[in-house]
Amino acid sequence: MNKATNIALATAVTGLIALAGTAATTATAVAAEAKEKCYGVAKAGKNDCATKTSSCAGTSKVDGQKDAFIMVPKGLCDRLAGGSTESK
């Protein structure tokens, strides 16, 4: 291969790597935005964060505790039995 071919090949590979990185970053950002807190559906000990009655994740006392939440895809919470986007 000559020098011009090597440069063209290196440029193409660099462009593909940059494009893949951009796509991965965009997918992560979209996934992060498409979540919501869903109260009242977490199993005991499986909540995602502190509640009014406990200090950290994984400390809910009962299944379906009204102030314990888990993160779910946006729009799913309203379809879950007992689910609410607002703490009770």
C-alpha cells in the first residue's frame, strides 16, 4: 500500500470510531431521559432510593410500600397495578 492509501484508510477508521462513540453517547442520554420514578410497586428491600421512612436504597419494609420507588421506563408506571408517579 502506498502512503495515500494508508492515510485514507486511517481517516476512515477514525471516522467510524468517532461515529460509534457519538451513537453510544446519544443512546445513553435518551435512555436516561426515558425513565420515571414509580411509587408503590417495589418489592420489600428492592427500592431504588431513600423513602420517607428509611434512609437508603434497598430498605423498604414491605412489598408495595407507598413511599418507595423504582425507576421504570417512562409511561410504564401508570400501567402497573398499584403504580403511581407520585409518592403517597
